[in-house]
Amino acid sequence: MKKSDISFLSLLEAAFLMALSFTVSGADALKPVGEAVKLAPLSGYTILTPENAAEQDQTAANMLSDYLERATGVKLKVVREPETPEGNVIHVGETSFAKSLGAAPERQSYCIAVKDGALVLRGGIYGVLAFLEEDLGIRWYNAKDEPAVPKLDPDMISVVPRSYTPPFEIREPLYDDIIRQPEWCGFNRLQVLSFFVNVPESLGGGFSHSRYFVHTYDRLIPAKKYFEAHPEYFPLKNGKRFASSEKDGQLCYTSKGAADEMARQIEEAIKAKPESRVYSISQNDNVNVNCECEECQKVIALDGIPGAMLLLANRVSERLAETMPDIRITTLAYVESQTPTQYIHPASNTVMLYAPIRERGGALMYLPWTDIPQLVDELTEWKRIAKRVYVWDYVNTSTVPFPNLDVIDRNIPYWREAGVTGVFLEGCHFRLNSLEPLKLWVFAKKLWNPDWNLDALIEEFIAGYYGEAAPEMRQYTAFQRSKWKAFYDNRKPGDSITFTPEDRKIMQDLLEKAYRKTPSEKIARELCCFYAMTLSACTKNNAAEYEANLNRVLDLLARHKLKMISHPTKADEELLNTWKEQLAEVKSGTAFPVYCEESIVLKKRKLWLKVSEVEAPGAYTGKVPRQFAKTDWGVQWNFSKLLAAAPNQSVYVVRMRVKPDLKEGTYKPEDPAFSLHLWRSGVSEEQGRYVTFSDLEGDDWQYVYFFKVYMFSPAASGYFYNCIGDLAEGDGMLYDLIEFIPVEKFEDKTLADSLPQITL
């Protein structure tokens, strides 16, 4: 037997053994703890709501009647007080009898009691949902399917008396499947923060006002409405007030008028939607943060940008607290405002929304928070000075397999123990995600009750959702989890999870077998995510396999009316065209010159701040990025294609095709013009370099040689990025593509030897 065969079998065996270890009884995944009390025959009950029942109570009572009929065939009548039903009663909400048992549960809490033959479900819809899910075993796994309702004997219904308060008042795992699905979210007891789905109060939601979710400066104080009459609301820049926007600039942090106007608008929103308690006063999503007015500069000198932003949020929350002390005002601890403040502390009703994006990029998302000291230290300090802290975590980056179930399983109990009171998990919305239905349901359950067992939840979902294909999907899920465990047990800075050709063969065989059993959209979605992983790079060596995999994806998308990216619609077409173009380039050659046929070219880039896309005659790639000011992340070039195409331990000379766009400034030869740097997840040291104006030859398109890159760690994740020097306003740099040339093919040995070497 060949060594590769042994490796293949050992990996497969490991996956199967892990799968066997997960065979926890799915029916018990949400089973309540305690001694069950058997109810009288169901046909003798009536559902009773309070005389002045809130809409949520009435919705809950009707939902209870509906599901009981589906499960048992018995239809229970719903009546209101003061009517006194004959026989036994199920009390939903704060009926007179329920009130006699003691104080009502807190919002989002529930209490279930059995007394004198009556079943009491308190806590509005939360008590009813706990009874339906946990006692009766009713499930709603995915919004695209009908709820799974077991057939129950109406004479054998039992319930465990109990009460419960969830640790998090905000619970949202954001994936595409929850968007515009309020009924599913309500049934699964999510309390959303975002505006992607508006769960009404009648379904248990409405705690947060979705319109004022995050990055609200521009939403509350847009320049087009306020700048002409109130320039003082906006930041001072170079001696003039600047009309800031969502993507450029903030507000004047010390402007009392701006704070008052924000508070007034929030007050109006509360009148329109009085059940909502959470509103946001948070920065625009950009890093142009500095207001240069005298008062702002005093605050910034004292406590930095975090203190200035917190001061503005506090002024709004303190005004609202005068008449509505239970209102929460969230403000971001994010990028420039992430560091905890020393002197300006959150007001009593200001909630810090801690969103450490720079420590949760790429492979860092595979690490539990407790493995990243900065997260622990900053969260601990924010919690020390703030009454409430929510966390915003980043839990998916692309469509391809992303095994992080065990990471979230570790993070959620940690957040509870750290005193966090709200959790928002940002997955990849508007696109297919690997194992998305499973993750969404499991994360929803774990956010409600962190003590529910991950293995049991996974087993139950797979058995209940995938039907005949459950054995293969169980093994497939177990295999992904085994890859995470192997990564975590052997982790080194900068490492990520990579799937070897042997891994891919195992995964492909399992998924294709599952699809043959049940050729449904459920398996087709996962197949598309799997094959997306194989389409990152097309080379001469994999062209035949690449073409077959691409055709398989196109067939699945068409057959099941799926899109890899659902919004914006053009993004899906662009992704598919990128895959097709990569194949065409290998089969017929590139549409532009390259140094040699073994060159690897990066054209795909992400534009961040201080960058625009412009028409550029002579550019090989059409429209190109124009960078015109310094930023951390300006233009980002994901290197997944390079990792997929380059042999491990190889060395490449790196050159970039650029065009200076200089009209305003005068520069010395030694002045830095622009840079190409490497960011690797989990590695803090800087790699890359600036080139000076002496390295540029004229103002036309040209290649600039930066460094050699040594392909050492093929599991790395991250990107190359550009920064520019201190260019005059109006000047910029245009970037076309990056080319990686095998050093053994590079003819100018003197130039190659003179270039510094970095390690990927």
C-alpha cells in the first residue's frame, strides 16, 4: 500500500471515529432538567390569557393551540379573562391565577409551573416556546422548511416545572438564512440587534430598534440635511468644518447641539416603537476620526479617540436616562475606539459594543477568545468600567468550509462568565455558507442556553434536517471538526486550516454520496461551498479537475435555483465570471503579458478606505484602484490563489504594475511613494517595504519590484495590502496587478539578489 493510501485511510478512519463519538441521543438535546409532571388528558384543557392581554400573549396562546393540535390532534380553545373556563386551564401570560404565584419573570425570561391541575406558562411567548421545544420536542430547524412536529399522545403530556433567564439579552447569529425570516427567529428565541431581520415584539423580539443598529452618526446627523444650517455638528479639518459621511469622517464629538439632536431623534423613535430598549450612537465606518476643534482636542489629549466617541454617546444616553433609565445606548469599541478608556467611563445606560475586528481576521477566527490575550484584557477592562458590554464576533469569512463550531462552543460560556450581556455573531450574510443551517440553529441554541451540549445539538440537527443523508453529513461534519482539532492542538502563529487533496477527496465523496441519496437543495448548497474551495486557483496542473468542478457548481446552481452570492446580484455574476476567466486564461493564455507562463497573477482586490475605482487606459485589469491617502488597509489583495498555486518551499520575485497619478506635489527621490506589505493572521511583525520616488520611472504604467516571498506556511490566511506615502492632496497611485515570478525563472539575478525576502 502506498503512503498516500495510508494517509487517506487514516484520515477517513479518524473522521468516522469522531462521528461515532457524537451519537448522543438527539431527542434529548434540549431536554429540561428536573422531574416531569404528567398533565391531565389534553382534551380537558382551555387556554386562558389575561383580560388585557398584550399582543405577544395572544400570539403565544394561538401558537400554543396551533402546535398542540398539530402534535396531538386536539384543538384547544383560547379565551380571555374574565371568562372562567370549565375543567383544566393552561394560563399564558399574567392571568390572575399566574399573578398569585409571585412576581412575573423578567423580559425574555420564563417560568413554567403546575398547580392545582393548571399549567402556567409565564414570560409571554418565551414560556410557550420553552414548553413547545423543550418539553414537547417541537423543532424548527431551517426557515425554508416546515417545523418538525412529533406525534404525541394527548393523554401522556408531561412538563418539567422550572424558570430560566438567558444570560444574553441580545442573541443574534447573522447568516443569510435569517434575513427576512422573523417567524423562524422568534421561534428559535433570537433577540436580534441588526436591521437584517425585524423580529416584532409579538414574536418575542423588538428589544433592539433595528433602524439604529450600528454606525449611526451619518444616519442621525447626515450632512446633506444638517451641514448648511449646523456646520458645528461636523468635524473641524484644516481649519474648516467638514461635511462627513458614512465612509469619510465622523462628527464633532463635543458638539452639544449634535448630542441634543441625536437624543431628540432617539426620543421620537422610542415613541414610535416603545417596546424597543436598545439604540446606537456609534461612529461612521471609517478611520478618518479626528476632529481638530479645540474642545475635541482637549478630550482626545486626555483619553484618545475612544474617550471622545464615548463622551458623545454618554451625552445622549444621560439625557435619555433622565426620563427613561431603562433605555440602552450602544456605542462601538471598534478599530480606533477599541482600546478601553482611562478617564471617561461609560454612563450607567451606555453599553459598550466590543467589536475587535483586527484580532478576529482570517485564522484568528479559529482561536477561542481566551487564546488571544488582547481580547481577554480589553474585554475585562471594558466590563470593569461599563455596566453592560455586548460583544460583536466575526465567525465566517467566505463560502468555503469553515470549521468553527467548537470555537463558538468555547467562546459563548466564556462570554457569559466574563459578564457579557449581548452577543452578535457576524457570519457571511447574502451568500452561501458551509454548514450554514447547522451553524445557525446550533448557535441560536447555544446563545439561549450555553449549557446545552454541542455534540447533542449537532447530532439532533443532522438527524432531523438531512434525513436519509444524515450518515454522510454526520461524517462530513465530524471530519471538519477533526481538522479544527488537529489545527488547534498543533497551532503556531500564522497557521490556519488547510484541506489537503486527500481531505478534499474524503469530503467530496461524502457529499456526492449524500446528494445521490437525497438530491436536494440542502446538500447542493454544501456541495457548492465545497467546490468553491477548489476554485481559488486554476493552473496547468489542475485545469481538468478545475473545469469539472466549475461545471459541477454551475449545474447545481442552475438545477436548484441557487446563487453563491445573493446580494448584490452582480456580485454572484462577478464571482462566477472570475472562475470562468481563470480557466480560460490557463486554456488559452492570459489576455495580457506576463513574465513567464509559470507566473502567478493576483488581480482580485478589496477596496477599503481612501481608495476609489477609476477608469485607467492602459491597465490590464480594466478599472483599477486609486489610493489617495494613508490608511491601514487601503487596497487588499487576498493571497489564497497564490497559496493554492504555489508549491510549498518555493520562492517568487514579486512585482506590481502601477501608475503614479501625481499632479499637485513635489517629492524628493528619497521620499516614500507607496508600499506593498503582507498581513498574516496571528502574526504581528511587519513584512514588506515602501518604495521611494527614485524607484519610479516617469508617470506611465510600470512594474515596481518589491521583494521575494518564500512560501513557507501554506496554511496561512491574510492578504497583501498597499499604503501610500505623504502625498499631496489630489495625488494618488493606481494599482493594476501583482505578479509572482518563480525565482529560478527570473533572469536578472542581480536584481533578485538585491531584493529583501519575506515569508508567507
